[in-house]
Amino acid sequence: MLIKINFVNIILLSTLVLHLSDGSSGRPTKIDNKPNIILILSDDVGFEEIGCYGVLNNPSKTPNIDQLADNGVRFNICYAQAICGPSRAMLYTGNYATHNGQFDNKLTYLSTTAEKINQRRNQRQEIYDQLPLLTRVVKDAGYDVAWAGKWHHSTITGGFVHQQAERLGIDTYIEWTSNPSPYEKILNKKLIPDDTWEFAAISGGPIISRYWKPGLIKNGKVLDTTMNDYGPDIFTDFICDIVKNYKPNSAPFFAMYAMNLAHSAHCITPLEVAAGEKPSNKHIRKGTSEGTAIFNSQVKYMDQLVGKIIDTVHKQGLDKDTIIIYTSDNGTTSSAKGKGVEYGVHVPFIVSGPNVKKRISTNELMDFTDILPTIAEWAGADVSDKSLDGKSLASFLAGKVDTTKDVIYSFPGPVRLVRTKTHLLEALSPLYNQPQGKFYETNGSFDGRGYKNVTHIKDAIPMREYFSELLAKFPSTLPLTFDDPIWSREEMQKGKDHFNNDRRKRLTLQLPKNYSFYDDSL
């Protein structure tokens, strides 16, 4: 009897060892069948900057991201918003601006008849409280949640990660913000700007640096940094440490990296420092030849950091257990960012890992509202009781189905965009006296080359009627004219001041000059 028990124990032990080992490498693998998930979000890098999309004629600056696509799938058509805060609201909540209220950094609006501003804020908060939050969803599904970078999402909770990490479902974090106030509160002292500070690209005022000598708050403590420390490196090492410290018998991890690269200020990177330059937060405008070179260097270095994360996953033997997503928040800085045309909202989206069929590229449609439900399905999270505009793409990514969705939307500022596989409606804006927008046949293209302007062609009328039906599914909540009394509300004044002028109208409705591949006439 004793011999029998020992024999059974030996069999059980052997089975366990096989279960915990990769048969080919002997490396440990996960017990839980839920995948680890790494979500990388670059800042102000449009899809055209990523080499595998084939838009630019020069050699690719992004070989690591290109390789990620080769090992998984690149979505040729993915929509976000045209600026960072609203894109994050779209991503974190799985809802369009019509439901989360975030149209622009300067324009937040949800319909309400309340007369007093405090009443309106309370009503909005009640609406926000009904929306899901990505980090909380995965935490409640049993994940260890790590987060790094720029939060910039005020829809649900406001504030900063370090003030509310538990509420957000974030276990460990490292955070940057340009505002000195949070650092001063933690350090209990006033910070005095000097020549090591970053100076904002638009206002020119001093802000906490995101690059050299960065201001970072890690799990409640301000890090002590110098001009030899580069913020993106510190963030990347934080994400890599999450991967390195993962134990096979622990909960799966969700690690989100909201990058600072390649947001302005455009400053030299470690690539220039390695070539002999001194670390500096001097901002060089992208519109100059020197600034363009620095921006390209930032994109190149961003790709190297993505490659470092991918390489760490591989070295830890977690390739078969970890889904890696690379995307970006809006169109390219100083080019398409903030525009109400496709290049303003068209972002890269690349995913590779377990449960992802190797397709290389796809012309199937997706937008940022689909990220939350997709990750929720991978995580085994039940979001059936949540209000979501997006759709899970997990079945498509796994190869179980070959289509995603028929239509995608974006609501940049006072403008709307709608896209199907065959047609694009952009620059639609009653506020800018463009209630019809610009209408195109896309002819199998995703980058504008080959688009045909059919805005005023009679044969396109039946398709325009179909698009009217699509628009009705997500009607805009914004007032139709700037004369509407709603714009006189205190919280709307900043948005009105920003958008209600001819210069902003022109910049918003026109294509970026470097990518005017199709007829831009209204």
C-alpha cells in the first residue's frame, strides 16, 4: 500500500512538473489560462509613422513594432480621438464621446438641463459612475495591475493615479504629470523652475519634465532624478521589471504603459547623448528641419523601448502566455493631431501573442471603444451589465471569425467621422457650417491614396442615406451652433474660445499638408 501511494505521488508530481514547464525549453509557464496582457500606448504618433503601414517612403524607424505586426496582426484602420484626453476616455471606458463627454481636452459636454454648475457636475458624475473603467475591470477579473506613464483621463475619477490607485484597480504604478502641485504636496515644499525644467511647447511656460530629470511618482513617493535620467527609460524598466518578477503560479498581470514619446516638447534622446550631446530639455519645434530630425529620433527610440519590452517577454519565456498590444492615442503631433479628418484620429493598432492568429495585416475595422471589451473577454471579466459602445474583437483575433464590425466612429472636438469598409465621412460639423461633411469612396485604401471625393455626386446619394442611418445610431450631443446658450456656461467657455474662430476651423477641417493624398474640397 505504501508503495502504491508513493507511485501515485510520483505520477502526480511528474504531471505537475510537465504542466509547469515548456517541453522544449524547460522554462516555467503559466498555470492560469488567462493571458498576461501588455498594452503600450505611444503619444502623438500617427499610424503613418510606423514603418509597416507603408505610408512614408523613407526606411522604417520602427523595426521592432514592424516585427510585432509580422508575428500577429496589424489593423490598417483603427480610430481613436484626435487628442490625448478624449482618446484615453474612449479607451478606458469603451464608449464614444457622446456617452463619456470627452470631445477635446478643452471640451467636455454631456447633455443636461440643470441650471447651476454644481448640479451639472453632479449629474455628469452620476453618468460617469455608470461607465466601466479598463484597469478596474481587469483587476476585478483577478489580474495584478501595473500602470506607467501619463494618466490624463478625468472622465471617471479625475485627479491623478497616485491619489486613487486603489479605486482605479492599480496595484503598482509610476506616474508623470506636468503639474508641479502633486510633487509639492508629497515633498511638502515649493519647486522652483530652473534651466533643467521642460518648457511647454504651446504656452512656453515651465512644466515638470517628462524626459531628462523627469518628475515621477512611484507608488506614492517622488523619485530623485538627475539630468542623466531619461523618463521613458525609467518607465520601460518599470514595465520590464513587472515581466521579470512574474511567477508562474501567481495571478496573471495586466501592464499598461502610457508612453511620453513622442509628445512635444521635442527634446534630444539618448541616441543623441550617445553621440556626444549633453542631456537637455530644450524644445525644438517639429516644423523646423532640426525639430523634424529630433521627432524622428524620438519615434526611433520609442520603437527601441517597445523592442526592449518584447525582448524581456521573450527572455522570460512568456511569449506563449503574454499578449502585447501597441497603439497610439491620436494623429501625429504638429501634423494631424487635433484635426477632424481621418489622419487626426487614425492610429496604429498592432497585437501579437496567444489567442491571436497571425494575419500580418487586416482591413477589418476597429476603434478604441473595442479595446476594453476585447481585453475583458481575454481576462474572463463579465461586463454584460456595463454600457459599452465597443465590441470584443477576441473571436476575430483568435481566428474564429473573419470580420469585426461594419462601422467605426470618432468625435474629435466639434467634428464627427464615420467609416465603413467602402466609404468615409469626415469633417462633418454643423458648428463649422459643414452639416454634410466630406464624403469619399475609399476604394480599398486605408491611407487616403485612391480615395474619391463623392460629396456632390448624385450616384452617392443612396450611400449618403445609409450614412445618415449610421449617424443616427450615435447622435452628437453638442449644440448645433455657437449661438446656443449652452456655450455661455462656465464649463463650456474654454471650448468655445478655442474652437469658435476661423483659424481653428481651417486647421480642423483641412488635411495635414504632408498627407494630402485625396481631394480635400468641401
